[in-house]
Amino acid sequence: MRLVVASGKGGTGKTLVAANLAAVLSSEMEVVLVDCDVEEPNAHLFFPSEEKVLPVLIDVPAFESSRCNHCGNCSDSCQYGAIVVLREQLLFFPAMCHGCGGCELVCPQGAISMAKRPIGHIAFSTPRQGLVLITGVLHEREVMSPRVIREALNYASGHALVICDAPPGTACPVVETLEGADACIFVTEPTRFGLHDLTLAAGVAELLGVPSGVVINRSMGDDDSIRDFCRARKLPVLTTIPFDRDIAETVNSGQLLTDRMPIMRGQFRELFSRACVLTGV
Ligand code: SF4
Ligand code: SF4
């Protein structure tokens, strides 16, 4: 089963929920936690541990300038504007290249061959028994987040329980993480901003056909607008986490609620059971 923990906006507590779920369940079964927030991965802060790192490579063209006659075929065929051919010069912008290989196919001079370029890496660790943490990391100045996310998810595939900490927002990286998931837990906060972004994110999950539920974080009992929205959209509220000083201090010090506050273990186990109901398992 692949369970995604997502949110329409950053800072709602999605990593907190994903990390605590993974931690509490890992005492009973093998869990793989995948940090898909590849531009700012931070789940590892809850699980400091030695990491093994593998690069994420994409194909990029390498040009043999002595063969090039500046015909412009490669530039014309590149959908991403990664190649510009001038009268006597060819300019290549690696960060815009998606590695499709089309330019190599259309070059009449055989001046292009494909080489590898690292755009990120995947870090693996086993911070506690029963838990594998897979962290996708996009390198600075790179833009192809979905490629790194896909690779991180590939490493996790085949495991019985995979929990994904999704990137915030509703763009391509979120779609890459959500697509094919068995269920999604949206973490929101009871504010106008939380409701606005939950509305957008829930729409993405609906379009992708992923059954979803909602966790209301930092609740002070004033959750009516979120609950009304959930009722209207038939999204079950799976649990609420109170706005609480002890919780804030525990999280801010990088500790897990389920390690420090025994009452939370039951709450997160119950959250998992309710998420399983979403999937029909
Ligand atoms: S590999 Fe594809 S995306 Fe990259 S430069 Fe060639 S045509 Fe453009
Ligand atoms: S298609 Fe080949 S020959 Fe034509 S400009 Fe590109 S690299 Fe040069």
C-alpha cells in the first residue's frame, strides 16, 4: 500500500504526520518512508542516521563540434528550448534539457551522442528497526523535481507499506507523488489559508482518483470551516492534532510525538486504520 501525506501549502505539519505515522507503525511492520519533497527534504531531521547515497542521472546530449554544420535540426526538434543554433555557434542549456534524446535522432551529422548528468541524489538510511528512509534530493539550480521523485518512488516500490511525504502545492511534483497512490492524507490547519490550499489540493487528488481524508493540525476547536468543506466534498476528517505547547516544543526540537508522548501512539495508529479504510483494505 502506498499512502501519501500531502498538503496544499507548506508548514501545515505534513512531515510531522508522515514521520510519526512511519515511526509508530515501524514497531509492528516494515515501513518505507519516502521524502518526496525533493526541493526541501526534511523528514531526515526526525531520523538522524548514517546515509548511503546514489546519484540521479539524466541523459543529456554531448556535441562534437567538429562534425556540426549548424543545420539547426536539433534546436528545431527540442521542445524545451535547451539548444540554440547560431550561424557559427551552438549553445546548450543543460538545466532545460529533459533528456528525451530527440536531438540525437535528428542530427544528420552524427554530431550528438548522449551522456549522463547528475541532477540530484537519493539517500537511504535505516534509522530504526523496521523503518527505511528514502530521501530524494534535487540539486541546487536544477528544475526536474518529478524525475527525482520518480526515482525515489521506484526504489520504494514492492514494499508492503510505503508512506510518502509529498511536496507542498499542487504542481507537477505533487502529481508525480500522488499518481497511483492508494490513499492520501491531507494535513491542513484551521485558517483561511489552510482551507484555500486544501481546496486546491483536494481537487488534484479527485482528478487523479486518489481517495483522501483530512488531518486538522493546530486545532483550537475552531475547525468549522474545514469541517464544512470536508462534509461538502465527502472527505472524512481522520483526526485532529491540538494546538499545544508541548507538541510544538517536541516538534521544534526534532523529536517525534510518538516517541515522547505515549498518548500519541494510539492516535497515529488509529489514523493509519482510518486511512486503510479509505483504500478499502
Ligand atoms: S535531449 Fe531532448 S530535451 Fe535535451 S536537448 Fe535534446 S531534444 Fe532537447
Ligand atoms: S543537428 Fe547536429 S549538425 Fe545540426 S546543428 Fe545540431 S548538432 Fe549541429
